[in-house]
Amino acid sequence: MRIAVIGGGPAGLYFAYLWKKRHPDAEIDLFEQNAAGATWGFGVVFSEQALDFLRADDPETVDAITPRMESWKNITLNLRGESVEIDGVGFSSIGRLALLTILQERVRSTGIAPRFDTAVQSVDELGGYDLIVAADGLNSMVRRGHGAAFGASVTHSTNKFAWYGTTKAFATLSQTFVATDIGCFNAHHYRYAKDMSTFLVECDAATWAAYGFAGKTIEESQAICEQVFSATLDGHKLISNKSVWRNFPWIWNERWSHGNMVLIGDALHSAHFSIGSGTRLAIEDAIALTKALEAEDSIAAALARYESERKPIVKKLVTAARTSADWYEHFPAHMQRDLMDFAYSYITRSGRIDDARLRAMSPGFMARYEAAKGRS
């Protein structure tokens, strides 16, 4: 089978590697518009057991990634100079470029030579391929070119965010909420290397307008964010990498394939950064597509199987992500609560955690919360 993969992010790289490893005679061409060492952003985070979902089928890749990861067991919330830890909520992280470099090495180990600095302008350029895997991200050329066929939907959250890095290494995944005289900010920050952290700054639309960010340069916006979070940064600077203000895009497609084209990763769906599952979803898409192609005799049947089996799983997680994002859309109002009510509202925001599960998952936090509320 001759396959074209468009996009050299985690979804495209992992699918290309996995298929070629399991089918050495396959012909796979992987096209990526950026250079091999280019990426946007800083660290990526994996929730829960990090890459355990990969270990059964692909222990070699897990063993390549795991030593480069930072891990922790708690979440820390900071509000009005007070802090509370929520125990039992484990995460792991890795630099996005480090992850891509490892996956690129895995791809090359199978004999594929990725074509970097190669932008595919139209699927018309890809005649002769049996399958076109569109892993070309949030701004997918394939999805935009066939939006009606895919039943594509793109909407945006109202909050603004800018993705920075910093040399301050934080002990856990942390959230710091700050109210100024002009508006409210939130920072999502976590270390992804011994001496580097992601520092994602978020504010509501009213705060963004009040600060006049629309008319400010990247450098001016960065300086304001450094001032707002000066206590959190503790003398460290923010680092920019195309750190412009953005609205989070909600991507969904009712139909996952069209002809010999199939969508995976961010080209297919997006999950809000507040639940830390975007990269895992992309890799799981690649696995699901691989197994569907192996299970069926025709590409058409395989793509139908991929959608029917994977879609309910993704839809459940995306629904939870939307509920989580809605909490952030109103975070200035939540900041009016006392610390323990605020933390409880935060950890239960997706609707997937009730009191019984929270007692089992985070006994330390729940004991402190129930004591503060006079409950037993």
C-alpha cells in the first residue's frame, strides 16, 4: 500500500512509524511544511499514567520517551496568595521538540525519510497514493479543502491565551489565578525539563480588552504578563515562541474520511489544554487507524471501522473538555469563592468526578475540604 502522510506532528509521525514498522513493504511518504527542528510552544503534558497506554504494543517507544519526562502526583492551585494541593492527580510532561525529535528518530529507524520544509498545497498533488492521512493540525489544508464532505465545524472559545516558557521549574502542574485592578488572569504552569517550564497565560475577553492587548506587540504583552505574574515567576523571565494571543479553536468533524482521505489528531478534533490530553489523543488516533486498516480487506471498510470504533471514545473526552473549558470561561467569577470551594469547583469542573471518586482519588484534599465545610 502507498500512503501519504501530511503533517509531522505526533499524530503523523506516530502513524507513519507504526505502519511501516508493522508493514515493512509499505511505501510511506511523510510531508511536513516546517523544518525538522521547528515547533510552536514549549512542553506538552500527559494526564494520568502518561504513556502506559502504549507499553503493551510499543514498549520501545515508551522506553525512548520516558527518561525525558518530568512527573508529579499533585496539582497546586494558587489564589490570593494562598495555595492548596490536590493529591492523587498525576501528570507527566516532555518538551514538545524533544518528543518530536524522538518520534522523528523512530520514523527514520523504519527506513522512512520525512520530507521536511515541504508544504503540500492541495491533495491534487498526491495522485497515485492509496491512502492520504491528514495529520496536518488545527489549520488542516485537507479539512479546509473538503469541509462540507467531512462535516467540519470550527468554533472558538472567548478566552484569550498566550503560550510562553520560563526557566523557573515548578514542582507540580500548577494554576495561579491573579486579580489586578484591571482584570483577571490565570497561568497554567508546569516543568517539562529540569530547568524549563511551560507558562500558559489566559484571561477573559473583558480583561484582554481592558489591557488593550489587541494593539500591543508580542514584547509588550510579554512584559505585562511578567508583571502580573512577577511573584509566581520569582525573578525569572517569560520566553516567547510565536507567543501571540489566541482563542482556543474547537475542531470537530462529523465524518472522519472522504474518499481515500482520513483525518487524525488536531486536524480531526481538538481537546482543551486544561485536560492535558491532546497529544495522547493524537497518538491513540494513529493506533486506532493502524488497527482498523489491519482488520479490514479494503481501505473504505477500514476507514469506516476507524470512525465507528474511535468516535464514541473521542466524543466522550471532547465533551468533558468542553465542560472543563466552560469553567475557565467564567474563572473570574469562580475566583470570588473561598480557597477550598474554589479548589473543589476546579477539580470537579468536567463533571466526571463526584465526591465518592474524589475521596478515593484525593483523600488528603477531600479530608481538608470536608473539614473546612464541617462535613463528614
